[in-house]
Amino acid sequence: MPSFTSFSAADVGRQEVTRILSDYVALDRARFWRRLLVVRFGLLAMSAALIAHVVPGLSAYGRWMPALLSLTPPAWAWIAEIRLARRLARRLNACGSVGTYTVVMETGTFADPG
């Protein structure tokens, strides 16, 4: 379910609102890149693991290292996303009046435009 966080912009200064919004945009971009990297490098890691099992004569190091190295960029993006999420949470907690709301949407409530 989608959720959103709100805070009273009147309670904080203009600079703090700018920092919160820039942290949110940075977190959103990090999530986008993490999802992209997980799909692309996950496929690369799976293909490397498949090729390692098909090609005879490879050592254990030669079999698993390419797959593990392929998983490094998504792991790095995940760590960056966690760091940005914590920074945003710290800024929001410093604001004081922060609320997180969950949106419940019913299916079939929109009319068909056709």
C-alpha cells in the first residue's frame, strides 16, 4: 500500500524545507537506480553463474567471482539508499510534527474513459 509522510512547513525554516525536499529527491533517485541495477546486474550475475557451470575446467574462484562481482553495484546502491533514507528520517524527526499516512485504494472506483 502506498504511504506518504507529511510535515508542517510552517514549523521549520525555508532552508530546512529545501534540505528535506532535496534529500527526498536524492532518495527517490537512489531507489530508481537500485531497482535498475538489481535487474540488469542480476541478469548478468545469473548468466555468469550459468556460463560458469557450462564451461568445464574452471576453479571455484573462477566460477563464483564474476557472479559476485556482478552483484557489487546493486549492493552499493542499496547501501547508498539506506544511508539517504536515514538522513531523510533524521531531518524529518528534527521537524517535530511529522505524520506518516497509508493510502488505501479500492479497485474499480475509476470510471472507464472508453
